[in-house]
Amino acid sequence: MDEAPVLELRGITKQFPGVLANDHVDFDLRHGEVHALLGENGAGKSTLMSILYGLYTADSGEILMNGKHVTISSPKDAIELGIGMVHQHFMLIPVMTVTENIVLANEPVKAGVLIDEKAAERRVADVAATFKFAVDPHARIENITVGQQQRVEIMKALYRNASIVILDEPTAVLTPQEAQELFEILRTLTREGISVIFISHKLNEVLEIADRITVLRRGKRVETIPREGATEEGLARSMVGREVLLRVDKKPAQPGDPLLQVHELAVRDDRGLEAVRGVSFDVRAGEIVGIAGVDGNGQTELIDAVTGLRHPASGEIRVGGHDLSRATARAAFDAGMGHIPEDRQRRGLVLDFNLAENLVLHDYGKEPFSRLGWVNPRRWIRWARGLLEEFDVRGGGPTTRGGSLSGGNQQKVVVAREVSRNPSVLIAAQPTRGLDVGAIEFVHRRLVEQRDAGKAVLLVSLELDEILSLSDRILVLYEGRIVAEFPPEVSEEEVGIAMTGGRRSEAA
């Protein structure tokens, strides 16, 4: 690895109304290295990289490539300089093929005007072969996995001859298996001389893949250190500015009567195929039941049915004695259910609404948010201000647009709304996806508080560590069926075997 930097950011400062996102940040990148950019949600990581990619303009500071000052005013400038960026939320067109997405706006032509489809396919195949990408160039984006979509995004950058690739929270939507496949891809890229900026909040992944690590906290660079000698505890302390509990501290559960009862539930997916097959379980007051499984084994359809977003084909769902088998989402909320959805942007928030509007989304028509049919936005704002402070939501106030927050702070808004409604049953689907260690600690503590207050918590997560750490009972979902039930003391290996269909047992 060449010690001379191929990229330098010097004294980068960027301020938004009420927020100093980057405060004189220095950052450099060497040839053929993975340099991780680590920090809390709202620490300024994505803003810094958006400046590098031309999406924002810095208020002050400079960018150098190979020692020469460059001006980057747009993504077009960045691409011409050999910089590619893979965003956390992919920029792909679902109805187009892999090849069409990769060559879009840079298509090879013949006769000066006609798109040369054969040449496009050859070039995409060459990129795939060089970097060992397993992707079908003819497949439609809507028909391939999330992990494959991410490879397409990386191939888009490489097709445009990127020598620097920025990956913004690249594992946030991947299964553990897909994350390992991504790491193999990154190792191949660096062997080929590509330099990678890896934005993340996952400490174990940073320690596995990065050569150097830069930590940002509240817009400032705290430190840049080599991977050798770095520890999860030390990095967490640098990120948050205090000691962080990396494991959940909770007392034994004291379960009571069942509050959520699911019996012989069958649910079909969007194609009409049976995704959930005869699932039965209870969640009792004062316990957290975790559902583990590899993504795509019926978790989404199960949660949709339980929360009233999808009608089951058959079976029974009861909350506190109320039959919700054919209920709407509104009826589920009114029966005492809270729902932290797996996709905060599609299901959790209205991005064009401000935070106060999002926080009263379920109850704006009730006291104290309205009276005699008249809504009272001033009360919304007062209520929101207290919740935003309590849940440490950064990047704005009650009148800030929801879509302008970082992904982790958007998630905190969703958690704040659902927990503050005091539900008897809380459905938490991927509750810490995209959160940093400090925020994860905060959300986990809130979920345990709900359990200790006598609520029933159903946790669905792709993070096996989270399932093992939080759950009082663990159910494993495989191909739409519950194939095993474990106590919280079970080993990660045993649950992992069940997740791949290696163990089948009777589950309660």
C-alpha cells in the first residue's frame, strides 16, 4: 500500500441552518486501502462524503487529488475525477436490467446515435470478470437480492473507471452472509489498486475490513488510527465520548399472561405464494420474544399480518383478547399495538412532514393534539420538542422536515413515537438498523424498559447478536415455519444452524 495519499480533504467545514455538520475536518486516503469513516448518526460522515462527491459544496476547506487542488461542484465532476459513490439507499431503476442500470447515461453507441447493446453487455461482463462479481447482466433489478443490487451499484462506479469508491453504510441492509461476500469484493478491489472509503457504525465490521479508521464526533475529527491495536470498546468511546455498554444489561424476565397470540397463521406474499406457513406462538406480558432467521424467510409477511398491513390467508391473531385476524393497521393501533417497522422511510415516516407531524401521526385527532375536531399544531410542537430531547434526536427540531435527518435519527423518531404511545404489545422489526453503538444501546434499553413495565415485545432482527442479547425466548423462522425454539443461553452456532434449516424441532 503506497503511503502517499491519493486524496486529501483539508479543513472541510459545512453548516446547515442550526447544525454544524463538519467542523474543519481533515481526511486522507491512500492507494489500495480501505479507510473506514466511523461515527454516531449525525456525526457528519455522510455530509463529508457528499461534499467529496459534489452533492454539497463546502463552506470552507479544500480537496486535493494526487497532491493537486481540485474543484468538485457536482457528481459529474467527481465521476470524471474517478470518484464513485454507493449510497445507503440504492439509486437503481427496478424495471431495468442490471446492464441497463450500469451503463445508464454512459451507453456505448454505434452509428453515432444508436445504443450498442452488445457492446454494453460485453463491457459489463468484463467488469464482472475482472472483479469477480456474480451478477446476471440480463436480470431485472426488481428480481435480484439486496446484496446483488449493491454489487450492481459498485459495478456502476467501476464501469466509469472509478479509482476511489465511497460506500455509505454498505452493510446496513445486508445479511451477515452478504456482508462477508461484500468484504471479499472489497479485498479484490484493493488488490486491483482501488481505494475504498467505508462509512459505517458497525465496530466489528470496521475492525475486520479497514486498514485505517477515522472517527468523527459531532462534526469534528477525533482521531485517525491503524486497525492494529484498535478495539471495539476504544472505538465506541471515541464515537460517543463516554463508555458504552456493548451488551444488554437486563434482569431475568417475569412473564405474565399472553398479550399477543398467533395461531396457525398462513400469509401470502405479493406474488400470491405462501410465505408464512402455519405459524403459532405467544408473547407474554413482561417478555421479549425474538424471531431469528435469514432475510426472506417470511419475516416481512409475518410482521405485516400481525400489524394489520396484510390480511392473512388463514389463522388467528389476538392482542389482549381482541381478534385482529382481519383488522386494519388502525384497529391494531387502537387495540394497543405499537409498530417499529423494518423500513423507516417507506413505513415509518412521511418524509415530507416535519418531525412534530410525524410524532403525532397516529393520534393527531385525539386529545390533547386536537379538541372538538380542531387540530392544535402548537401542542404538537411542544410535545415533539420534549420527545426529541428525551430520545436524543439530532439534526433538527419539531419543524424540521423528516427527510432531512440522517437515517439513524429518523429511526429514533419512529422509536420515540411508538414507545411514547404506551402500547401493550410492541412489534420491533429491525429496530436498530442503521444505528450507531450509542443509539443501539439507547434503543435496547428502551425495549427492555417496555418489557420490565409489563409489555409484550416481539423482536424481529437480522442481527443475531441483537436477538441473543435481548430475547427471553428465541424462535427461528425458516421457509415460513418456526423450526426451533431456544432459551436465551443458546449458542450463536446452534441458532445459526437452525436458521439454515439444519435443525427442526417442535416450537411452542
